[in-house]
Amino acid sequence: MALSQHAAWVEQSGQLLNSNRVEVGSHRYTRPAPSTYEHQWLWDSCFHAIIYRWFDGDMARDELLSLVSRQVADGPDAGMIPHMIYWDGAGSELWGVPDRSIITQPPLIAVAARLVYEKTRDADLLRGVYEAACAYHEWFRRRRDPDGDHLVSLIHPWESGWDSSTRWDSVMGLSADPTDEEARAARMVLVKQLIAHDCNAHELAQAGFFHVEAADFNAIRAADLESLSVIAGILGKYGDSQRWLDEARHVQNAIRTRMLHDGRLYDLSGLDEQRIDEPNAGEFSALFGGCFIDSADALPLIKRLESYETWTPYPVPTTPADHPLFRPDRYWRGNVWLNVNWLIWFGLRRYGFHETAQALAEKSAALVELSGFHEYFNPLTGQGHGSFPHSWSAIVLDMIASA
Ligand code: GLC
């Protein structure tokens, strides 16, 4: 499949997503991958909808409607959209709840709905997700911003979507170079603490558990708030539209003033906001989140993106190649993930770095051409790893079709 062959990309992406599609009663969603990932995941579904918008608008809508249908209805976490939905009711053993997890994932629902709407003009989709997305962002403010600085906190690495990243080693109390098993065991233990503390972020932080204001997560939230503002405007809710835009600006400003130092973005840990000094590709999501004043302001970050540590033969490694713990084949510890590339690609275009964006699209396409729709890839060789075939890797279609 050459980059110019849109039709071939549409066909292959369609085959992939259709083969992973699941119907449960009146709901339809797309599993990330056969056997390994059978349930519905939050940010996966957002990427799926963005892919579907190019060839199946109805399915793009249904994917997002299924996702918001299991929003928490009552209790302290009312409004949260869970990071996993168990349509088979198999969640109890881990979470104590049958049909969903008790944590969230990067909020891209309004972004996805807006992008789908741009193609389909399906106002039913916007009406179907709007109130849910509003309640979700209210929940973030109520439950995840205990210090009121407009930066929301994660209470588990799974919420970042970057499960096993070097970013979380020290804050998870892990050794310098933990095995995958050690890191996974620590994540399982943390779930028990979340249940014990009723997922209260402030209480968990005071007790010394994982409490991280993550740069990429907050940047994604800023972009989602901007999209929510646009959706509110389309629906004629002009007061809401201004309110969501103001909130987006607060988040962008907080990222710029509290997380950005000398061209680097730092995740902040604990109530005393200690910088986590672990360079990673999540920093480049600040472009996606509109966190820079203009392209000149973004230049130091762009220079880092284009440096040899990060612009590997197949960019962008999640941990830079000169990091002592760079492991090109190990889950989230240096591999390329195409959904992360999409966020960076989108952000590059936002600030007018079109050539770099195009180069990233071409390199991303080359990975799929070489290895197929794998979950993640080795940034030095392009070899595919993890589950196969993995749905969100078809996000390359969006990079090609939007060019
Ligand atoms: C892995 C990834 C997570 C993703 C899930 C389903 O757990 O770390 O980000 O949502 O798989 O693809």
C-alpha cells in the first residue's frame, strides 16, 4: 500500500475494523484486538471512530454512543466514563463492578465526535454525546483536581494509556529497571488501594499512592474541551461554548506555566508536584493540546522531536533512544505506537509544521506496510510486536486521508 493509495488504505482499514467489530444487543463497538483485548476501551474507541469516519459514519457514531452508555450514573464518581466496558459482565473480579472499570483514560470523546461530525454532519451524534461529555469534564474538575490548578490527576498508570512506561517506575515504587511482571504486579496491587480509598484522588495522594498530573493527558483534555466548545456552538448553546473554551484556556495556561521548562514538559507527582524527570514522547502532545503561544514558542520542542534520539528510523519512540532504559521491544518502554504518532502528527499540523507532519505520516504508513497492523513497533527495525491485528493502528488512514 503506497501512501497515495487512499482506496487501498480504506479497504484494509475497513477489513481490520470490521473483523474486530462486536454487537451486543443494540450496542456496537470494536475490540482493540482478538483474544488479547476483547472488551471496549475508552481511547481506543475514540481512535476507532476517527478511523470509521472515512468509510462508515454510522459505525463511528455507534462506537461513541456505546462508549458513553456506561458513564457512571451515581455516587462520588458520577460522570466518569470508564476506561473499560465489560459487555460480558466480567469486570467484578478485578474492579468489584461487573460491567466497567473504576478508572478512566485519555479524554478524546469530544475530539472524536467533532472529527466524525466534520465528515458526516450527523447532529444526532453530537446530541448523543454532548451531555455525557459535559458531565465527564465536570467530573474531572470535581474529583481529579484537588488543588484546583486546572491540571487533573491520574490515580493509576492505566489511566494514562501508557501502562508500563518508564515515566511511572519511580512513582510506582519500582526498582530501576523492573521486569514486565514486577510492573504489572504493582499495578494490580494499586487497584486494591483504589477500591479501598473509593478512588478518592486527594485521599490516595495523602496516603502516598500514585497521583500524577500527566502532561499529555492534560493536553489531550485541553483539546477535548476545545472540541466540546465547538460542539456546544453547533448545538446553539453559546454560553456553554464560551465556558468550555475558557476552561480549555485555563488548562493550556496551566500546562505552559507549571509543566513546561526549557523546552521540556514534566509530569508532576504528588500533592507537592514533584517533577518526574523521564523524557518521553507524551511531551509532544502539548502541540495537540494547543499549549504554545505560537509556532516560535513551540520550536524548542520541535527541535527535540527532530533530534536523533527521537527521530529514529521509525519515529516516534515513546522513550527516547538515548535513555538508559530504552527498550525498543518492550511494552511502552521505547516502542512506537501509532495512536501516539497520530496525536503528534495532529499537533504538528496545528502549529504549521506540515513537512514534519507529512514525514511522520509517511514513516507511520511505512511501519504498517512493513509489518502489518501490529499493536506497537520497534523504532529501529520497524518490526511489529504485541497483539495482532490491532484496531487503532489503522489510524494511519486518518493521516493519509487528511493530507
Ligand atoms: C493496552 C494499552 C492501552 C490500550 C489497551 C487496549 O492496555 O496500554 O493504552 O487502551 O491496551 O488497546
